[in-house]
Amino acid sequence: MASNLNKYETILRDNQYLGGAIPCADDKAAVEALKGVVIDPNFYPFTFGWFSLVSKFSPKITESWTGSMVSQEVAAPVAAADDKKADDDDDMDLFGSDNEEDAKAAAAEAKAKAAAAKKPKKVVIEKSIVIFDVKPWGEETDLDAMAKAILAIEKDGLFWKTEYKKEPVAFGIYMIKIGCTVEDAKVSIDDLQEEIEALEDYVQSVEIAAFNKV
């Protein structure tokens, strides 16, 4: 198929159709053969424009096409002669210059889309905000020291909020509310909760007070 595309590209560089100035039976056959084939406009711009144009013809029109494609060796001279013939007989120009412009526009649009597809897509990092209620063993527990120990936990994708709140629990005992933002793909909330609970010198229990997706 690549060899055919190269042959078509050579002919179509100097001709509107494989048959020269007017389509021929080989134009019809080539279009049928190329259906379902991806024609890269970067490598085959003339073939892409030709296909975009010729594929618009109805079967009723293509059935009337006769003759064969011009040879690659004489493509340019034949194209010149056919152009003169087309000028002498406007009736043979089935669509005129409008379709040629449409084909060029379609090729340009395809190139633009191909260039856009090559641009790197923005990566969206999913994150969550978590608030923990951390209860100490008793009123004698140093809450500031407990918070400092929690903030010392480091992980890739974990971002602690440096401020925390002290809130009463009962019988003069206070707990702290402390929050963080995590990258979901990197940090397990369950594992993080277990690491906080592992601070046994300070922590009696840990509960998730709030969990929201960013």
C-alpha cells in the first residue's frame, strides 16, 4: 500500500486526478482500495487532498469514469496538456476550483489536527483533603508535641496543613484537629492513619473527621 501511495503522490503532485485534469477509472479504483486506510497528510499531502475530493463523488458519477492514470514519468507534461484541454472544455471540469479549494482546506485541517494530537496532554493529579481527629491518652499529654510528631510524618504526595485546632473532648481532655492534602495515587489514607496511631506516646485514637476530593 505504501508503494501505491508513493506512486499516487508523484502523479498528484502535478495533477488534480490520477487521470490528469479529469478523473479516470483508476481514480475510482484507487479510492475504493484506500477506503479504511489512514493517509498521513504530513507524508502524502497531495494524495490526502485528492482522496478528500474524489471520495465526495457519487457512484453514479464515478461509474462514468474511463481511461487510466497518467504514468509517473510523463505526469507533469500530461498534466499540462490536460490543463489546456480543461481550459478549452469547461464542461469536463466536474466540480471546478471550489472542490480543489475544499481539498486543500481539508488537508490543512488534517495537518492542524495531527499537530494538535502531538501536543502533550495536561496531566490531572487527583487530590483529596483529609481532616483527622486525634485524641491523646489524657489531659497531661502535650498536644503541641503530639501535633509536631504528626507533622513530622513525611510521604511523597503528602502535604500537611501547619495549623491545627485544639478542641475539648470531656473531663478537661482536649484533642487536636489536623488536616492534610494528599495525592490519591501516592498516599493511602488508611496507611497514614495507622502511622499516626503508631505514635503511641501521644495518640490514643485517630478518626477521619472529613474527607473531600479536591
